[in-house]
Amino acid sequence: MNRFFCALLLGTSLVVPYPNLLALPTQMAVAQEVSGPVLAQASRIDVSVLRQQLKAQDWRAADAETRRILETWVHPKGDIFSSPLATNIPPEVLQTLDQLWTEASGGRFGFSAQKQIWDQVRAKHPDNTNTAAKAFGDRVGWTRSTPDPDNFVAPEWLTEPELNYSRQAPVGHLPWAGISWERISGMLNAQSCGSCMIDALYLQGDRFKRYLPVLFGWLSTALEAPLPTEGSWNQARLARSIDLRSLYSNKNCPAYPVAQAISPDSKLLAISSYSYEDSCNGGANNSTLALWNAERGTRLITLLRGQATKASSYRGTAQEPPTESNRIVGDVANSVAFTPDGRLVAAGLSNGTIRLWDTDQGKAVRTISGHRYAVRAIAISSDGQRLASISSDRTIKLWNLQTGQLLRTITLQPSDGIATTLLISADGKRLATASDRNTLQLWDATTGQLIRTLVGQAANLPPRLPLAFSPNGQLLAAADSDRSIKLWNATTGVRLITLRKHSNSIQHLAFSSDSQQLASSEEKTAYLWNLRTYQPIHTLNLVQSAGHPVQPNNLGYLAFSPDGSVLATSSLLLPLVESEPIPRQGILLWNTQTGQSITAIYGVSRFQFSPNGQFLIANGRAVQLWQPYRPLISTKN
């Protein structure tokens, strides 16, 4: 074993991150957000090599292979100095590895054997995890009987070459939880690395004391956790992560998604974004609309590229009225929609036009002009014949989608504000709009006549009141300023019933695909309603730490999976890695039958399910595509 010189420590600054202990998760499946183009844990893990190594009792090779497999989750970014995320390891992986080690060693090695020892030392040291970790190392033979004062890198804990790779090793000796010696020695031999000795000291000492308590805490849950059935959302997997910054020249500036849509066949994803911030120059072309392959997460074609800036800084013809000076304008697609056959994609732009492209080759098909100011939202009828648009010029326009001909213009009253939400009923006969002054209205999409003002100018009520058409086209649900939900006949505008349960402003509404359930949310609570009895069947808690002194605003979005078995809700979740965690925006997935939460996804905000139910699209630091559970382990005998 090499000796290292104390002189290396002289003049060295402490740069090793000392990660905080992870908060132990509940029984609920946890999906931790990891940035990057593709998260490796979406790939299946082949354990056939490990199986062969263990069968041959090649303990050294099997230990290295186990460490390689776990590294995908423990250090997902490849940074061995980051907090080792034991709770990131899927239960399926831990159960499989433990079974292989236990069977090959006759119960001598494996996580089960280690956990039994950990439970014993933890019982003796219930108030000190550092002491427990050292006692565990003594029991399984990972530490020196007496500290070696001459070994500056590993005075207490053995390095990888010193481990006992035989069946005579102490019970629980393998698999080892340390960092391979090859990585540490390579770091120490690197030139111009003044902090490498301190780094090595962390990896060979303090890391064990931080990693082991969390690992064995997670094993208590993971080794006994029932695995979900294939295709369920009980353990969502991040399949792809699209970093929108890759579209822009200055990749140090943040990129913000504006609008997105999924094609009816779930194969294409259209995403509008911009990279603009007062303090960061995103470059000349800092706004895009691009088509992506939803399965692979690869960009197919960029449909639109241009400039984005604040309305107050824009130098061309005004795209927003003077009251909207903080809006982002330029060449920005504010709303995106596919035609029902998926052959065209349309976008409502800040310059007041609507543009259409074919999705096969990305060729421009048509530009529709007529709005004075920016188009805020568009909607396409289910027969693909008409397109509706709303604009900050306070008009609603109906267009012949095939020819671009203007069919009708509906002008809103100045007192009603600017329309911000536009919905079209399943039969295409009705439009529903909501304004920034909380005027909610139902319109005849053919004649342009106002059928009913559902809520009139609840201007001082935050947040903006939501509304939703039922998929069968029979109902229109709208929140009201009195914190009630009113169900309306979507054809006649007659009020059917008022639902009362909320004690705070309602943020979002969503119908299940069979129109039999309605979900509604306020900041901390969501309700799931049975529309046959008009009673709430489940009350869902959307905040993990309601008593925390810092409570950010919950966005309150809702979305049902296409089969109605799962409800996704915006939720405030406690981060897994923080000493004093503050709840932050994320997603909880709920079983709609039981009302139980089944998966948490961290660090994301807006979301929607794909039409085929095989993806959940969520926006965080990147646009993420999550998939239902599928087995991770591949065993080739």
C-alpha cells in the first residue's frame, strides 16, 4: 500500500463538499430529478455478468461489478463528491443484487447480512450515526483494528485493495460501499491538484459515515417493498430529459418553456421556448419552436427561430398593449396545438399571427393574420376544420383551418379584460374563455353569440379562475369567486349543480377521460369528485410540510392519466438533500381508486400525460419524459 506525504496537505484549501444526510423517504415511490440529456436509470440493467462472477466465486470482480451497477444511482452525475443518493437506488435493483449475493455466499454476504449487523450496532448507538457507522465497519472488517498514523489517506478505513476477497471474510464484508481505489489513486496522481489529499480523506472516511446510515435506512424499506406491476405508475421512470439550452448559442443562460403539445399518436412533441433574461444575453436567436421525437427525446426539426424580449424593450410594431409591458414578445409561440390527424402543428405567435407547419418535413404550410396584438392561445376543433384564437387585442377569432379564412370575430368588452384561457368543446360547437379579470364565458362557436357569462369580473381574486369541458362535451366546470365549483350544461349554459368543499381559491379543474370524475385543487388540498353522486370521494394533501415557516405558492395543476387510474397534482415536496429542507414544487401521482399517493417527482412544475398514457411530460430545469414502471433487471442466463 502506498504511503502519502504529509507535505501534500500544506497550503491546501478545503474544497470537498460535505453533503447533508438525506431525509428518509416514506413508503411512497420516490423519483428524484437528475438533470442531463438522458438519465441512465431508464435503461435496463443486465446482471448476467454479476451472476457468472458470483457463481465462480470471483468475489473481487463481483464486488466491482456491483459497485458499477449501483454507481448509476448513487452518483447519477458521475460526481463522487456529491451526496451519495442511496435512496435513489430502485428497490428492484437492491432486491436483485441482494438475492444474487446471498445465494452465492450461503447468506454470508449481501445487503440482508449487512443490514442485520447494522441493526445490531444501531441499537447500541441509537443517538450517534457516526459511531454506529464506525462500529459497523469494525464488525464487517472494513476498518483497521488500530488507526494507521502513517496512512494519511485511509488511517481508519481500509481501501479497496486491502479488502478480503474470500469466503473466509467476515460476515457482511461484501459488497463494499466505498469508492474504487483506481479512482482515488488517479486523483492523487493528478498534477496541479492542491486539494486531492483532502478529497481522498473525505472519500475514505467521512463518506462512509454519511452514506451508511442512509443506505441501511433505505434498505429497511427497499428490501421489503413490493414491486409494482409492469405498466403501472407506482414507480415512474425518467425516460428522457430534453435540455432546451442546447437550442441556444449561450448555453449558460436559462431556457424557459412557453408552450408544448403532444401529437395525437404520442410520437411528436412540440415545444416553444425562449432564452431571455435581463441579466443574461441569450444571443440573437433566443426563441424557438421545435419538434422532438417523444420516444427518443431527440430534436427532429426547428420550425421557428427568432428573437425574444420584454414588450417594454421591443423596438418593432407593438405586440402587446401598454398595460402588458412585462410580457415576453418577439418571435415567441405562446400556444401550440396539433391537428387531430397529427399532420399539422399550429402556433399562436406574439406577432399576432398563427402559423402552420406539416409535421412530416417541417415545411411551413400557412400563415394566418388578423389579430392586432399577440395571440395568447389557440384551440383546434375535433374534426380539424376550425381553429379558434384569442389575443391581447381583446378578440376571439374563428378560422377555417383548411383555407385560413376568417369566419367570425368576437369582441370582448374592455371591462372583461384580456382573454387568457381558450377551450373548445368535444363537438366543436362551444367555446369557453377566461380573462385576466376572471370573467368566465361560454360562446356559440358557430354564431359567435355569448351563451352565458359564468363568472363576471371577479377581478380581485387570485389566482385566475379555472374552467374545463368534460371529454364527452356535456359539462362545463367553472370555479367561482365564492370558492365553489359550478357545473353547467355545456350546450344550453344552464347551471346544473354547485359543488362546495373548498375553503380557499380554486386553482385548477380536470375531468377524467370517462367524464365520471372531476378533480379540483386549491393551494394545499385537492378533491376528487364522483359526478354521479356529486360528492368528494378523496381528499388529497398537496403539501408535505404544512408546518414549515416557509411555504411557497403551489401551482395547483391537475391531470388525469388517459385511463383515469392516476391523477397527477402539483405539490410542495420536501427535497431529499438539504439540512433544513424547504418545500419546493414537484408532482405527486395518486391512485384514483384508493386516494393514496404512489410516486413523487421532484423539481418539476407544469405537466401533461401523453394521449396513449405512456408518457408524463413535465417541465423542470429540462423538459422531462417520465414513463410507467417497467422491469429494470435483465437476466440472461
